[in-house]
Amino acid sequence: MHLSPFLKIFSLSEKKETRLLFSTKTCALTLLNAETLAAVQAGTASPEKMDVLTRLGMLVADPVKEQQEMRDYLPTVNRLNPNLRVSVILGMACNFACIYCYEGSLKGATAMSDATADQLAAHLLARFAADKKKRLILDFYGGEPLLYVRRIRSLASQLKPAIEALGGTFEFTLVTNGSLFTPAVVKELVTLGLVSAKITIDGPADNHDRFRPFKDGQGSWAVIVANLTACRGLCAITLSGNYTLENHATFPALLDTLAEAGFATTDFGSVQFFPVMQVNDRFANPEFSGGCCSNDEPWVHATSLMLREAIMQRGYNFPKLQPATCMVDINDAFTVDHDGTIYKCVTLIGHPEFACGDIWKGMAQGWQEKYCVDHWHGEEQCLECEYLPLCFGGCRAMAFQREGSMTGVDCQKKLLDATLEKMLEQDLKYRYATN
């Protein structure tokens, strides 16, 4: 047996003789003393230890074969995937005027018509049945999706009984600004299949209200927090937030403020903050310049670790590391715009050059070339990279925004080199409580 090519080994700073092993393929984590690791490498460790490490994906019979299997990983995921997952843009109206919104000038009164909604339901049911799926998951976006609560109610009322009649499960999520997330709305939607909502708060009130005001300029922070308070326990809530170089240091204070307001760490399914991405899209606000255009910027490395630590230190759940499959690479994942156009990425709506079909005719020929599917297969730096399972060529949308093309990979190696060891140490300390 040999060490996997997708294995990272670190020396712990406070335990000189302990080695931290992490599989980027299985995301398994374990600790071994240096002597035991040496025995494993020499093939003289006990069969029991060798068997455990093999089951964790850290030892393999053939490293070259392991790399080849990783190249076939996504086809395997597609073959075994039991879910049909669709992001649905109900309309482009929004009651916020976020200064960094990538949709920007796309916002407006355009919305999904009754005829398009009926065809969407028919398309989803037909595809679900034909592909023999087990679960249909809709992720409702906008604009602000809760401005279209009647449309959500109508679609869910159609799809839930129809999917259940096919022996499947129907559920949906919301990506909402939280201003309309009231108990009456949430309670009704839960009966129709709502399982979780992602709500964004950009730090303390003064910062949030500057970055995410209502369209009339009024602050939205107090309204959102009041709604979160009223809706605690009604459905799972993911707390998100978007920071810049200038304001990231204020975000831990948001968590303290929520605790002072009576929130428990269990009131949120997870908490995660992200850097505002500086996009060059023609729809974006040309006056905003406070984000970053790459995860390779050193301040992003340091800041992401600081905020991850602040979240976990306070007892909140931070999402675990896992293989980074993109919806572009998943056959049964796509986005439907309000007019019925199909895209493979929610951030590319409004770009007709990236349309890849519609809900009347289905997927069009050649969409794979548009989205540069498997583009990393031609990159030696990817094929030989131990981080391949955590990256798969990175984010096509960010490559497009940064370079105007998806043909090149959005390499995450510098980011992971700078942050992975520290993230694993944070996991040991806070997630697994090791001393």
C-alpha cells in the first residue's frame, strides 16, 4: 500500500511528534505520531492501522490508478446522483439596493409568467420521472424571491404532491435578504416543502445598512434581525455575510450582538462569511470597487482564517470541507431564469451567450463547450495537484469575470497552501475538541 496522492501531511506546531493527515478526496482527518507514520510508509504498521487508513482514503494500492479514478470522479457522481436540483429565478424585482450586487441593472419588474411557471413544473416532472430521481430540490432566487411568494406557493403546491406520487421527495430552499421572512410566510412555506433559508447580514448595523439598504435608502438590519428572532426554530437558517478589506474586522461583532439579543448558536444551521467579489460584469455597479477579483489576494487568506476562527470559537457550525463539485459539472443541476431560459450557473443569468437551452426544448447541443466542462483535464497542474478534489479547476464564473473567458482554470492552490493547515487545526480545536 502507498500514501494517496491526495493526502496532505502536516506537523502540529504544539505537538512536535504528531502528524496531521488529511485526505483531500474523502476529507477524512486523523492524527498519527511520527513513528507510526514512518511505519505506515515502510509498510510495517499493524494490519489494523493500515486497514483504517485505507478506509479513510489515505492509503491506496496504486497511486497512479488513484489519480486516474479522480479524473473519472465527476462522471461517477453523475451516475450515482439521486437528486434533481434546480435554481429558479422567479423574477428580477428586489426591495434592496445592495451596492455590490452582481445583478445590478438586471433588476426590474420582469417576472415569471403563469404559462412559464406551468411549463417549468411540467419540465421538472418529466425530467424527474425520466431520470428516475429520488429527490427534487428547488433553490428559489430573485431578485428577492419572497416578493414572489404567491408563485412559490403555486409551484410548490403543484410539485410536492406530484413528486410524492412518483415515490420521490420534494423540498425547496430560499436565498432571501430576510426583510420579508416573517413567521406567517415561513410557517406556510414549511408545509409546502421549505427546509432552509440563506439570509445575508453584512456585519453590525451601521456597516450592513450602508451596504444593503432598502431601495429608499433606509437601513434593513433591524428588520432582518427582528424577523430572524420571530422565525427561530421554524426552519433551518444559514447565516451569511459579505465583507471587504475595509470592514471584515467588524464581522465578529455581529455574532456577539446576536448572542446579546438572545440567539443561540443552534439557531443557525451554519454561519459563513465571504469576500465581496469584484466583478466586471456589465450589469454591476461601476462605482463599487471594494471587493476582490481573486481568492489569491493575501488579505483574503488571512481574513478568511480570522473569520472562520471567530465563528467556530463562538460555537457556531462552520460548513465542513468537502469535495468541490460545481453545478456546471453536475448533469442534474441547472438554473432556470424567469423567462424559462436554462443556464448552468446562477451567476450568469442575463448572458444569452451562456444560455444552454430552455424548459420547452430542454438542453441544447454544445452547452458543455460553452461552459468549458472538464477544462481542467488538459492542465497538468490540475491532474497532478493534491488539491484537485477540493477545486476541480475552480470557479468558472470568477474566471469569466476576471479574464472574460472560462477556458483557463481558476486555480485554488495558493489559497489552499495558505489556509488548509490552519483550517484543519481550527477543526481539531473547535469541531473535534482535541487537546
